[in-house]
Amino acid sequence: MRVFNLFTLFGGLALFLYGMDLLGKSLEKASGGRLEQILENLTSNVFKAVLLGAGVTGIIQSSSATTVMVVGFVNSGIMPLSRATGIIIGANIGTTVTAWILSLAGIQSDNVIVQLFKPETFSPVLAVVGIIFIMFAKREKLKNIGSIFIGFAILMFGMNTMSGAVAPLSGVKEFTDILLMFSNPLLGVAAGTLLTAIIQSSSASVGILQALCLTGRVTYGSAIPIIMGQNIGTCITAILSAMGANRNAKRAASIHLLFNLIATLIFLAVFYTLNIFIRFEFLEQNATPLGIAVFHTSFNVAAAIILLPFNKMFEKLAYLIIRKTRAELEQLPKRMDILEKRFLETPGYAISQCKLAARLMFDETRDSFILASGLLTEYDDRIFAKIKKSEEKVDSFEDQICNYLLEISKMELGAEESQMLSVLLHSITDIETISDYTCSIGIAYRNIQNKKGLFSAEAVKELDVIQHAVMDMLEETKTMFSDEQHVKEIYAYHQVIGELIDELREKHIERLKSGKCTIDSGLALTDILNYFERISVRCRRIANYLVQAGKEDLEIHDHEYWLPVFAYQEVYGFYKRKYAL
């Protein structure tokens, strides 16, 4: 084997790894965070968790990526540790899909239909289609599909390049002697673990093994222990990801390692004990890419079937290894822990988490307004203190979400993702402003309390009607984060609240003329009504942003013309009657 073959081998490996990375990232980008959302919304059914873990991993072609997601979910408190086990087991099965795709390279037949299924036949076609989509398509989804095709084509080209580079090794005795060393199960497991830990991808290391199989010098006796080691080596990514995370995330990573270690130990003990008595003749036969794929899948499926009933045991073992501390038992989860740094690797999902965080921030603001509303009829310093604390919390939420969105903006984003990022940046600013107005309303009610009898009973009753309209508008705005179709309700609320404010001002002037109200009460009332009006405007702006989330250009101005006139008038009429003074 000449030195140029060695260069070709490493060049092929580089293309193979790059193709796999591009393929995985393009698939994640095309999913727009939906795959991660599916994982997050798992039920407690461990069998469903296994199936979904396998499905998502099979799509993104990386068990490491799936387990890193799981570590992030557990670290942020989104997913309990009990769910993580099923997903990790499923990820081990899903990662075997790559080996089956690569095994197509070993098909030998002159049949035209069979030839069409060979990667070297269809991958150039995918490359051509992919580059056309990337260069000429205007839609972001088509560009993502083009990147998927290109990634697959590069992956297969790298695989073929590696296979061609190692072909001369078939006649090299030293190479055969090295492979014979791996027939020793312990050395084979160690080699597979080390290789996979270095490149951090079991799919890639299995691909390298399949390329070596094409030399005709790799036996099943050498390949099987290496595959065992590859399952262990892939745990390194999750372990590295868990460094710096909370103890629960470390437990999730340890479950991944424990499962693969125990599965490997059980297989080695049973398989090689049986081999002493039965003597498996196929161990001396030359391995094929298809044979590697079959064994890789069979082992992981068998391990899942055997060990799945003991899923609770892995959780207990993780707690034995990383015990709960007193501080951990007493610590309450923080709501903004959902902004987990590990999710930044999948910007689509990270943005969806920001949207959830914005909704939590809005919830906090709405709850604070409800508290402030109660101060109109019965002022309480303890309630006012809660409102002040809530305002500080919302400020903190704004900083955290803004910083997280800034980190996302540094990633490669599609048009829709960039648009949603802008929507959220505008929205959280308005939410924080609503929180400030709410605190100001609380201060205004405190001042009224200090001047007893400032407002007449009639004025208090009218203020209470407007308060309830604003409160309901806040509740309706909250629904916009999950259903943008409620925009007509928001616009109707804004119009009704504006008319109520104008009506209340006129009534106050009448009371002022008749001597029922004072100038001081007028100033206080004006301030409160201004805050209500500004909150209404901010809610309408938030609705305006969210309804444009899927559009190409974000317009910050209101656009009533997009509302269906009849449906809008019907909603407006209902609210007009509901909040009549």
C-alpha cells in the first residue's frame, strides 16, 4: 500500500464524516425542531419512548445527537430521568439505519433493478438534484432537502473512496496480522471503543469497518468485538455533554453508558461461552457490509428486548452512582431552565423553546396584572410586594431570553427561523413593558389608598369593567403563542377597550362638573386609563408579530385589513355588549 493510498483513505474518511455531519444537520434543520418536540412530548410509556427514540435517531442518523438532546431535556427539567432510559435504548436501535444504507455498496449483481439500488448509481443523481435545489430553489424547505441530498452523496462518495483506498490491503500480510489481533474479544472491544470515542460517531465507525470488510480480510471473529466496542464508544459524546450539567443530566449520560456496557458484557459472556461448546464456524468467514449491518441491528434489538424490562434498574443504578444531595432535594426548578445551551445545536428547537419561554414570561405578567387588579377595591402591601417581585422576575426573564436568542442568531438559520427570532425579540420587549405598566397600576392604586374617597363608587365600578376587559385580553393574547388564529379577538378587544376608556373619560368629566369627583381623582384616573390603553396596544402588537411568524418580512405596524370583516364584526359586537358600562 503506497503512501498515496493512505492520503486517499484519510481524504475519504474526511468526506465520509463531513457528509454524515451535513446530512444530520440538514435533516434537523428541515425538521424545524419538530423531531425534538416529539421527543419532549413523550408519554410515560417506555415502549413508545423506545420507538420514538429509534425513529428520531434513524432520521437524524446519530444516536449521539439524540442522547445529547436527552441530556439537555433532563438537565432543563423538561423530561424526567425515567423517560430518558427508553429513548436511549431506542437511539441504539435507530443508529443502525446508517449501516444498512452503507451495506448497499456491497451488492453484487448485473441486474438493472439491483444496480439502481447501489449507492454509486443513485448518489450522483441525488447530488445533481441537491445542487439544483440549493442554487435555484427559493423556498427554504427545498434548499434544506437539497442539502440532505448533497450530504448523502458526499457520505457515499467518501465511503467509496475509503473502500478503494484500502483495497490494496487485501494482499498485505501485516494488515491481516493486525486484524487477527482483534479476534481477541477484549482487544476488539477496546479498539472499537477507542475509534468511536475519537470520531464520536458509532455510525461513522461502523462505516469504516464496512469499508475494511470490502478488502475480504476482515472476519466476523474480528468484526463482532469491534462492533461491541463501538456501542460503548458512542457514549463519550453524551458524557462530554453532561459535564457542567446538573446531577440529573449526568445520570442520563450514565444510563447510556451503563446500558451499553451491560449489554456488551452479557453478549460477550453468553456468546463466547457458547462458542467454546458449539464452535461458531461463521466467525472464520470473511465479513461483508451486509453482515455487519445485520449483526449491528440484531445486537441492539436483542439488547433492547432483554434489558428493557429492567429499565427501572438502570435508573436506580444511576442514582447509586450519582447520589442525590440535600441541596438537590430542596432545590426548586427555575422556569427559564428550558433555555438549555445544548439545544443551541438544533436552532429550530432552540427557537421553539424561546417561544415557550416567552409564553411563561407572559404568564408571569398576566398573573401580576390579576394581582394588581385586586388592589382597586382592597389594597394590600403584601400583594403590592408580590407585584414588584414579579416585575423583577420578568426583567430577568427578558435578559435570559434575549441572551439566548443572541446565541441562536450566531447559528446558521433558515428564513422562517430568522423570522421567528425577530418576532420573539419584539414580543418579549412588549411583554416586559406590560409588566412595567402593571407595576405602575399597583403604585397608582397605592396612592389612591392613601387618599381615601378619591374615587366615587361609580368610578370604581367602571374601572373594574375595563380591568376585566384588559385581563381577558391578556388571556386571549396568551393563546396567540399556540394559535395565531385568535388575532381578530385581540383587535376586537383593543377597539372595545379604547372605546371604554373614551367613555369613562367623558363620564368622569360629567362627574367633575357635578362635583362628584375632584381634579386629583381626574389625574389619577387619567394615569390608570393610560396604562390600560398602553397594555392593550402592546397586546395588539404581540398578536401582530405572532401572526406574521411564517411570513417572509416582519412588519411592525398593525394591519386590520387582513381580518375577515364579518367574523371580526361578530366578535367585536359580542365584546361590546359584554363590557358595556
